[in-house]
Amino acid sequence: MRYSQYYIPTLKEVPKEAEVMSHKLMLRSGMIRKLSSGVFTYLPTGLRSLNKVSQIVREEMNRAGACELLMPMVQPRSLWDETGRWEQMKGVLLQFQDRKGSDFCLGPTHEEVITDLVRGELRSYKDLPKTLYQIQTKYRDEIRPRFGLMRGREFLMKDAYSFDRTKEDTFKSYEVMREAYKKIFSRCGLQFRPVLADSGDIGGSLSHEFQVLAHTGEDRLLSCTKCDYCCNVEVHNGKNQCPQCRGELEELRGIEVGHIFYLGTKYSEKMKAFFIDEDNKEKPFEMGCYGIGIGRTIAAAIEQNHDEKGIKFPKALAPFEVVLINLDPEDVKTSEKAEELYQYLVKHKIDVLYDERKERPGIKFNDADLMGIPLHIVLGKRGLQNQKISIKNRFTGGSSEVELSHIEKKILESLK
């Protein structure tokens, strides 16, 4: 993509509305724009990062045996009345009526909808286990939306639901999802911890949060220095000792980006979602629920990876892997070489932003740093006269001069 053709409205000043670093940098780098309180438009670079997280999630969910579907965002009150959650969650439901006066809400979550779906479709134990998921917009009428994508009213979420015969089978599905989540956040290039947590309004007796570590995180965590044990301070017994290995616990800060729950029969019993078991008796589905905040993952990545110049995206989440900067676009030889490199990168299916704008070098460097693009390739008239091209790693800050004859090989090596 050529910069001059793209829509990247960067800002020099920090908007007054922005409180946390991810909100500030997503606004400044042109990734999002506010429409109303807690509701944002994803601009082209923001959407590219959003799609990259979604693709990683899809690949790992599919690999774990889950099947993707797409459920309606608009949900009838009748389903929520079956579980008693219409009144229980009234504070976060955006409620409205259709022309006939029937009550609906914009879905903040989909336990009722998915349970309604399978109770008419999965009738035999032979149909189990099943795990279904979607990536879809949710709406929760937060009292005080804040922190940009961290706590919004409208947001993109992956939610999955497992259906099993027995509690033991559900724990197996739960572990499959827990491992899938580890792979997802590892592929995103993030430092994170799976954390024992409280189930909250969703319900169930077992849950884990997936927390991206960041000094600005709202959640206080206790992590063992010897093993993988980690819990939320709220569910800890108060002792500074790991219950698994007796190691010392250290306090960390985290941002919740995923949450998995064992639901049991909470929804299936209330909604009469039964299957026929091998003993020819009706039994309620044992269920699990598994969510990931897609936009929130991007915001958490920025909270974890930034400096005074801007974002330092992990390669997997960056809107572009490479920015190709032409310092002298009016020089014919420089532009010819830049065009040649651009076409080479496109041919090798590398996400590249070609900055061929007639702007000062400082503006180009600042925008590239602000957006957090991992690899900067810089061509200028003077460098090419010496048969040199500059390569900079945004994540480490290291840079080097590369012989013109070796540049293509060096780019591919740097991206690995």
C-alpha cells in the first residue's frame, strides 16, 4: 500500500479525552476515532491489526476443533427471561422494542442464544462433544466507558461455547481451550499469564483469566516465581506462598484480554436444553464458555509495548510489517530503486507501507515510529550513491547500513 493512497490521519497532539497510553497512541497514530462515548470507528490501520488478531484466533480455534458460526446481535427478551438474566443484567443491556412492542436487547454475550440453538439441534450423545464460536460485535451499556478500547460500550469479541455429556468431558474441552488460548497469545507476541479468577455474572465454578502483563494494568496478580501458578488477588488466600510448589509469590499488574469458564448445567437446565444419553435418558448439556476481547488485545499489546516515540507492535499484530521510506521521492534513481523494492515485498506477500509522500524526512520517521511498524527500510539519494540502504528494527531500536546488493536477503532475514 502506498502511503499517499492510504487513510492514516496521525495527530501531533494528545487528545484531551485520552487517559491511558493505548488510547492516546491509537488516536494519535490514526487507528481509531471516537463516535460517541465508548463507541469507536476502526480506521484502516486499526482494522488491519484487528483482522490480524482475529485471524490468529480463528486458526487456533479451528485447530482445537471448534466450528465458527455467526449469531445475531439482536436478541429477544424471551430468551433472557428463561435464565432470569433480563432483570439480573438490566444495568448493562441496551434494551429496545420493535414496532410490535416486543422487547429486545443488543447482545452483550450469547449464552442464551447458543443454548437455544443447540437445544433443537443436538439431540443425541453421539452428537457430542461440540464447540462452537463466533467473532462478533457486542454491546454493553457501561456506566462509565473509559480507556479507549479497554472499557467500551461496543467491542469485537470472540466467544466460544462447548457442549459435553459429562462434567469430566467438559473439563477436557476446557483444557483444550486453555491450551488454545496460550497459543493465541503467544502467537500475538505478548507476555501474559493464565490466572485463576472469579466467574462473575457468567456463572460457573471454575474460570481462568488471560492477563497481558503491563505496569498500567488495572488487575493485581500474584504470580509464583518458581512455577506457572498465578491468581487474581481477589481469589487468593492471603498467604505469600504458592499453593502448588510453596514458592514465593510476586505481585504483577495485568490487563484481562481473555476469560474462560466452566458453566456446568446453569444454562442448559434453565432452558431445557437436553440430549438423549446412551441409557436413553434425557440429560442437560454440560457447558463451557470462552471469550477473547479482540480490540482489547490490541490495546493491551500497546500498553505493554510502547516508548516515548509511539507504539512498538509485535510483528504479528502490526498493521504493516514493513515501512519503506523514500527520503527523496523527486530523485528518479531513488524512486526507481524504492519502487523495485516495493514490488519485491509485495511479490513476497509482505505487508508493506510505501511512504512515497513529498514530506520532510522527520515527518516520515516520526509517523513510522508512532505507528509501531516493526521494520523500517530507508532509501535516500546520498545512501544509494554509496550503495547503502538503512534498516531499523522498531522493537529493539537497532539500525544498520546494508549493501544494496544484499538488501532483499537482509529484509527477509530481519522479518524472521
